[in-house]
Amino acid sequence: MGGPRQTVSSASDEDPRYAMMDEKKRKRMLSNRESARRSRMKKQKLGEDLINEITRLQNSNKELVQKIDFTTQAYHNFAAENNVLMAQKMELVDRLNSLNFILENLQGAYGVTLDIPEIPDPLLKPWILPCPLQPIPASSDMLQF
């Protein structure tokens, strides 16, 4: 088994056609490697861009949630103040009605002519609600996905 070694020559060593095919194969392999490298780089850049977009959208979402919270709080403050003002208005209307009743009685009892202003009746305008509407409470937590 220790006989002389025989070298096996390939067909490409003998024929220039095969040598040209090996060169084309090598060039194609290099081209494919370069194309794969560009594809990986493009995929990595796309991933980084998507991560940046996610971060930007999360920050934008946080800002919107803060604005919603601020606006909701301001609305509740204005609604509470409006309720107080409506209650004060109703008290003043009741007082004015009482004073007008007294003036009408004085006018009838003593015959004095007085100019008594008419107080608008909220029942004659049903589209204007005498009682404040109850707000539907909402929270920015409801908008979390």
C-alpha cells in the first residue's frame, strides 16, 4: 500500500473551457457574497430604522397621553366651576323671584305702580338645560394599547 502516488488531474487542468467556467463560478460566488452582505446591511438598517420609529411613536404617545390628562383635568375643573356658578345662578333667580313676589304684593296692597322685570323661565326653553350635564369620566389609561 505504499506504492507510488498517482495524481488525479481534473478536467479543468487540461481544458481551458473548464478553467473559464471555474473563473465564472468564482466571480459569481464573490458577487453573491457581496450581494448577501449588502442585503444583511440593508436588513440591519431597516431594523434600526424601525426601532427608531417605535421610540419616536412611544414618545409621541406619551406626550399625547399627558395632553389628554391635562385637558381632562382642566375640563373637570371648568365643569366643577360651572356647576358652582349654575347653583349660584339658581339661588339668585330664586331670590329675585321672591323679591318680585314681594314687590307684586306691595303693588297690589298699596296700589303703587312698579316696573317689575320679567325673569325668563327655563321651562320655556327646553333646549337649555337647567341642570348641568354629568360628564362621562374618561382616562388616558383607556387609550393604552
